[in-house]
Amino acid sequence: ETFSAGPIEFQIQFTYTFQTHVYAITSNITVFVTDVNDNIPAFLSSPYSFSFTEDLTPSLIGFVAAFDRDSNPFNCIDYSVTPPINRTNNITITEEGGVVTLVLFTPGTFVYEIVATDSGEPPQYISGTLEIIVSQSRVPSEVTDPILQQT
């Protein structure tokens, strides 16, 4: 008779020991479970949103992060970013670390697709949203010299 207490999942338990009885002999059988790339990465937050003024460029503006419940090497995450249609890619995201840096922006709101891909074979991935909000730099108000206004 063979039975299982539930699905075998590496992340829960990676060894299982069964005891068998055949006639008067008792034996233990240990099964070692090997992980497979069965989990999809997940972003820690999505959408991500970063706000700043246009005079901040170029600069580090934030981080995106994802995790994968699989074990190494399947849980290593690479990041990529896709710019909005009809927009040049003015941000970069480090492939290994999810560091978002800004190249050049004009005021406005820009939405990018970010992708986290694991290192399994075949790779699993998830898409998320990155919103960049660029406000106009503060323009100093016109200063009037009271002496020059006197006539």
C-alpha cells in the first residue's frame, strides 16, 4: 500500500522517509526531492511609483524587487523594462538588481512595463507596472525691485 499525505513540494520538505513492511522485514526508504522551476516570480509591490522634479535628472530614482520561492539556481531574478509606445526609454533598470535610474525626463506621467524573469529552464516571468511622475521644477516668482518701480 502506498499513500501520500499531500503534494510533494521541495519548498515545504525536501526529504521524505517511508517505512515498509514486507513479511517480517521492516525497511526505511528515504526519498530526496529535487526542486524544479515551478514557481513564478512575484513583485514585492506593484505598481511601483516614483515621483520627482525634472531637475533631478540623471539620478537613481528607486528600486524594484521580486522574489521566487524556488531554490537556487531557479530563484535568481533578472529585470527588464519596456518604455511606453512612442516614447524613448529614458530609464534604465539593472538586470540583476532592479536599480532604476533616470536619464532625462520632461514633466508628465509615464507608465512602463517591468518584467522579472527567473533563471529556470524554461524561464518563468511576471510583468508589473512602473509609474514615473515628473513634476516641473519650481520656477522662481518674478521679483520686483521697489526702487526701480519708483518714478
